[in-house]
Amino acid sequence: LHDPQKVRSLNAIYQAGATISQRYPGVVNDTLQLQNLPLYNLKQVAVPTLIVHSTADRLAPYVDAKLTASEIPNAQFLAVEDGGHVCFVTHQDIIVPAVMDFLNHFSPA
């Protein structure tokens, strides 16, 4: 990364993650709760939906995001090549315009 602001943002994100020992009980609880969540019928989603996901996310599988987008009626999907889990920072130049276009398209006049 050559952008100092992106480096600062990533450092802040990683610093927050460095406190995992303090958040560990909550992470374990989240994992247990996720295993017991009922499936939601995504075909019932009736609001405009934009899903942005990196093809190289090691924490949240790309295939899951793609499947979710395919189940939501009229959902838009933006695949970010090689963005990793923090593509919203590393690939702002792609994501921000796409989100703004999406919001402008669906915002009231």
C-alpha cells in the first residue's frame, strides 16, 4: 500500500484485532450462536441489496457471498479481486463509487 491513509486505517483495524484475548469469550459465543441460527428465506428480502465481497477473503468465504446474492431477488453483487477481508479499505477506489451509485439509484429524489 502506498496510500498513507489506507495504511493508518489498516493499522487501526489490526490494532483493534490485537485485543482478541479480551474478546475471546465473545468470539466463542458468536461461533456457537451462528451454528444454531435458523436459515432465513433470502427470497423474502424486498429491499434493494448490494453485496460487496472479495474473491480473496480468508475469513468469510466468497462462495457464501455469491450464493447469498443469488438468493436475494434483484441483488447486485460486486466482486473485488484480491481484496482480502479488508477490501473496503484496500479497494476504496472500486467500492466507494459502486456504493454511491447504488445509494443514488435507490435514494428518493
